[in-house]
Amino acid sequence: MSQTSLETLLGDGRTNAAISWLLVVAIAAIGLGALVTGGILWATFAVVLLAFALLPPLSRRSPLVMLPWEVLLLAALPVFGAAFGADRLSGHVTSYLSVAAIALVLAVELQAFTSVRMTPGFAVVFVAVATMAAAALWALLRWTADGVLGVPFTADHDDVMWEFVYSTVSGLGAGAVFELYFRRLDDLERSRCASGGSDDA
């Protein structure tokens, strides 16, 4: 896999951009709704997601340079689940798959906008480790919100330990999926170079 595979995740096609912008609008609306109704944690999650989604078009000064809509949708699934009361979309496994997608987005943006360089293989390991670390940070954030803001934190010790298990499984599984995704991107990139054409998606 080429070292530039990470940056190829930043698409510049109109179809991808249109779907990604629709998702951004939906995430912003849900985040605002969560803030108004007192859902501080979900509002915070939405704001973080929006920051990652808006960095590429703002940095490249082009509304067409967006994250792949599939990755953005995966990252936003828990937000949509919380908004529509779909417990399966905001459950442990889905939430940590979302975190894994956000970790992938972080790896891509570090590669594209800083001096940090990662191979796709290292990015997969980064996604898995970052997902496990996020489980600890998320538990700490909820515990802090309970003490400072009065947001109920009902998980006991065993629940938190199971969350770490879910995050580990989700991180490793997502890492494997992203490895396949990188290979698919490499194949598409080689096909485009061979044909000399371009894809609008």
C-alpha cells in the first residue's frame, strides 16, 4: 500500500461532497437539539464530529474536499441513534465503531494537514489503540459530567470493564475493515492511473 493512501480518503467528488454535507447538516441539527434539551454529552460528541468533518473543506478552501460519506456516516451512527431513540445505533459496539471511524479521520487529517506521516498499516494500529483509549476517556467524561453537571452516570465497575472489552473488539474489527478499505482505495487509484480517467464520486 502506498503511503499516500491515507490522504486519498479526502474525496473531491461532487457526489461524495453532497452526501457528506447533508450528513454535516443533520449532525449539526441533532447536536443543537441535544444542547437545547440538555443532552450535553451528545451535543459535545456532535461538536467534535463536526470539527473533524469541517476541517478538510476549510483547510483546502473547497466545499468539494470532504471525508468519505461512508466514514462520516459510521462515525455519526450513535448521534442518529440517540436522536431517534434507536438503542441499537447508540449501543456499545456501534458507539465504539463510531469512535474507530473518528480515530481513522484523525489519522487522515494528521497525515494531510500536519508533518505527521503514517503508513496505512500503522494507521490501522492507531485506530485500534485510539478506540481503546477513547473508551477510558468517554467513561472519565461521563463520570466528570455526573460530578460537575449532575448528568447521571449509572455504570458500575463491571459495566465500565465490559465497555473496555467492547471497545477492544470494535477497534480491532474496525482496523481490519479499514485495512480492506485502504486496499480497495489503492486498487481504485491504480485503475484510475492506468485508465487516465477521473471519477466524480
